[in-house]
Amino acid sequence: MSDQDPDSSLLERVSRGEPAATRTLVAAKLPRILGLATRILRNTTEAEDVAQEAFVRVWRNAAKWQPGRARFDTWLHMVVLNLCRDRLRRRREVGSDTIPDAVDPTPDAEAGLLEAERSGSVANAIAALPERQREAILLVHYQDLSGAEAAVALDVSVEALESLLARGRRTLRAQLAEPVEGDA
């Protein structure tokens, strides 16, 4: 981790209420944050709500940000993970009869359908992983966080993160290697 957080000066400007800084921060961080929340929650609307709440927390806390404790990007991922965990917990408590948003495959594109099926299989396999393994896989492989950054976001040691990744990858390989019903 470098001594200088690349987002420090931008956060400083956000804390002073500069609209351009806020737009720049949202433009830079929203796609990855939204992607993470969507992969975890598997619901676009809920992911958008999580991203919005995460940015509200950024704006509220920008003036209190202390560079050096953790990189801002790592902290933001931690906030999104916690917000997603809260939503998943509430889902289990309430129970949901709603069907998740379905992918609208392009007609007459067999290759697109096969890719969507393959992507769906991977997404389903990742969703079936235990929570901590799923989060480790998403942070490292989809959010491109380094091992050290992902470990901080998950509040575990780097060794524990590596163990989560190894178990998650092993489980994914096993699940994705199983023949699909109808194949044989």
C-alpha cells in the first residue's frame, strides 16, 4: 500500500462541497461499486440503492476521512459489502417471493444465448458459495482489489483471504465441472 491514497485530494475537495469533485468521484467509483453490489445481491434495483447509500456515506464522512488508515477505495468496498450483507440478512428474515431481474437475451443470437447461459452458471455458482468465500472471489476477481486490499475490506489477514479464495475456487471448479442435466 502506498503512502499516498490516490483519492485523498479528491475527497478533500468533496468535503469542501465542490460539485465537480463529487461528480468526478461518482463517475470514477460508481461502475465498480454498482457491479459489486449487483453481483452480490443479484438485483439491479437493490444494487442501485446500495450504491446510492454508499455515496451518501461518503459525502457525510468525507470531511472526517483520515488518509493512511486504509485506502479510500478499500473503505468504500467495505461499506458496500456491509450494506449488501444487511440487505441479504433482511431478505432471509422477511423472505422474498419476488423473482430476480432476468437477463433479456438477444433473439437469433445463439452465441449470445450460450454465453449468457455460461455466465449464468458462473453467477449461480458464485452465489451458492458461502458468504465470505463469495465476497473474497468478487473483490479479487471482479473488483480487481489486491489481496491486501481485499483482506482489509473483509477484515481478515492476507493468509485467511488466500484460504477463502482457495476454498472458493475449489468449490467453483467442482460446481462448474458437474455435467448439466441433459448432457451425457
